[in-house]
Amino acid sequence: SSELTQDPAVSVALGQTVRLTCQGDSLRSYFPSWFQQKSGQAPVLLVFGNNERPSGIPDRFSVSNAGSTSSLTITGARAEDEADYYCSSRDTTGKIVFFGGGTKLTV
Amino acid sequence: QVQVQQWGAGLVKPSETLSLSCAVSGGLVNGYCWTWIRQSPGKGLEWIGEIAPGRGTNYNPSLKSRITISLDTSKNQVSLSLTSVTAADTGVFYCARSRYSFDSTAHYWGQGSLVVVSS
């Protein structure tokens, strides 16, 4: 399968915890990557592999993967976390990469 | 710090070829996976394709007939060519590099190149 499904929009109160989900059959075979894109900016890699974060990404961002669902948790949401969040994974052949439709997070 | 720089024509006429290139400051393009992604105005991210050491190229099936991604070690740059463009190809194009040679995660992103297809 080649589809990743994300909720179009989610809101969270300042300081609260929010979970963004990404669903797709390919997630049973491949760890997803999660990207944050703020308005007018290039996307930034947030989490990849088995919950690995690039240097400079705070541990407020974490991912859990179970079956066909990946969940990005933002703990203690800040105003600066307001952005679009995309998950990405390979399809079941491993040759094609897909992005989810993205979730617009409002803080 | 790895910085990806990209460049190319910002205005392309319909039916012509879009050409973009990218490189990494202070480093080599060879030995890493390079990915091209585009974003149509107001839309989400769309994977275009990738070129990776030992794995060659993989392309989005919906664009495959029009795409070429190549690596020029003599110029130390990676290029994207998209032929027969239409207005639907208008958008911001990003290139991204992996952190290691053995992975393909889009770790370092360029600043993006806005390409408008218009006569």
C-alpha cells in the first residue's frame, strides 16, 4: 500500500500534550520519518528511524510506532510548535516514498 | 554544519524543461542519498524521487516518464530535470540529503526553489 493518512487539523492548548497520528500499511514494514514545516519555511526533520531525533531537536518531540500507526507526541506544546507536520515512509516495495497529507497544528 | 544550497530557473514556459540543481556547502555530493520533493501552492509535500549510492534512482510513478535525477561528481552537484511542464508543476521544489550513505532519510534540506510555469 502507498497511502499515509493524517488528521488534517489538530489543536492543542499551550503547555498541553498533543498526539498526531499517521496511518498506513507500509508502517508495518518501515519506520516513518516526521517533518515539521513552519509557514514559509522548508521542512525540518523531527524524528526518524526508531524514535531518533537529529541534533537540535528537543526531546519534547517523540514518536511511538505500533502496527500500521505512528504517533508523534509533542509534550508541553509551545507557541513555536504551531506548524504543519508530515509523516513519510517507503511503500511496501521499498522503492517509493510517500508523504502523508499533513496535519496543521494550532497551539 | 551541513548546508544544502539549491538553484535554478524560477520561471519556465509550458512544455519546456524545468532544471534545478543542488549542492552541499563544504562537502561532496557523492556518497549520500539525495531526494527531491515538491510542494504545490497551499498543498502538502510530494516526493519526486531520489538518487542513492549503490541503489541508483527511484522515481514517483506519477512523474516517472518526465523526471531525471542525476549526480555530477565533476561539478559536485545533484540535478533534477522535469520535462514537458504544465501549470500543475508550479510549486516550491526542495532537495534534501541523507545524513549517512546507508540511509535515505531527508535529513538536510535546501531552502527551496519556487518554480512558476507560465508563458
